[in-house]
Amino acid sequence: MELETGSGVVPYIYSPNIKVCAIQWCIGLELALLAKDPMRVFMTTDHPNAGPFIRYPRIMKWLMSQEAREQQIDAFKHKDKVVAATHLAGIDRELDLYEIAQMTRAGPAKALGLGEMCGGLAPGLAADVAVFDFNPNGPYAPDDIEKAFSNAEHLFKTGVQIINDHDIVSNGNKRTLWVNARVNENPQVMRDVKEKFLRYYTVTLNNYEVSGHHYVPNPYVIEVDATQ
């Protein structure tokens, strides 16, 4: 099997009956809950490892509710050993909506160099707005958090309404973001790469090349000049 570090995008089921899986689950939440700056902690398909994005609402529930974390810990087959090996059971921090927004919107946008285009509600930014049926100030159960974030009440993408009252009403405006990176190419490096492909791969280097407009019908180019 040939993989270019992409195996992590395959969803992985963590079993509550396996101690190692339970410890891995705890470690991921510990990192997020102990971090002082939510702008530097993101949810991706590889962190938590192999976590599918459709489960982000469940992760938000665990981050926002100590009760939800305790319920999951109580369900572990090796609860005592897991608690002894980790610190999660002793963490009472619960993230608020602002911190979740930093972790899932503003932080990733800034890290990707898109802070001037998206990741916030300031004038001039792209009108990407999600509205959820959830009141953080009212009484709610942990599952209410997951339910709310699993089904947006309204969603706007670049100003176009995609979801209205939980129903999809439009496909929206599609575009492909890509980076046009200019670098000082090293001929020796390119020769080494080509030789590696010839010796070890069943495909050629040409299989990895993307030919401009053929794959980017609605491009948004981010120019990066690394030649200096």
C-alpha cells in the first residue's frame, strides 16, 4: 500500500473496552482543555487522530461539559487504570462558545493565512455565518450541545443562504482555494525526487502534478513568494 501520509483521514473507531483507546481519547481532550490559547488549538481529521469531522459536535460537547466527559469515563471498561494514567478526570474546565469559535473558526483561518478573508464577523470578511439553536445561558443537558452543533439552524456561505430552518436550500457559491507558492528550485533536489519515484513508486511523478484550470474551475489564488 502506497500512502503519502494520508492514512489518518480514514475514520478510526476508539473502543471504550480497550485501555489504550481510552487513554488516547483522554490525551486529546487534555491538550485542548489545558491549552491557554484556543487560537492555537484546532480540530482536524488527524487531531484527534482519525476523528471524522461529522463528530466535531460530540467533541464540542466534551470540551464544553465536564458532565459529558465524566459520563464517557464511567463507560470505560478499564476506568480506574485510565484515570490513573491521565489527568482528564481532574480537569473541571468547560470551554465557552467564544473559545469554541476561536478553536474552530478564527484560529484555523489565521493559521492558514486566511485571517483577512474569513474566521470572524468583522466588516469586510467573507459572510460565512452559522447560526445554531443553542442558548449557552439557559439550562441544557450535555446532549443538547451535540444536537445543536450537529444541525445548523441557518448557514450563510459568502453571503448566500445555504440552510434555512435546518433545511438545505442552496448549493451556494463554490470556489477552490489554492496556494501559488514561488520558491527557488534546487535542480539536485528535483533529480533526487524523480529518482525516488523511478525506484520505489508504481506511479510516476506526473501523477502528482495538477494542471491549473482543469481542476480549478472557480479559483481563489493565495500568492506566496518564498524566493527571498
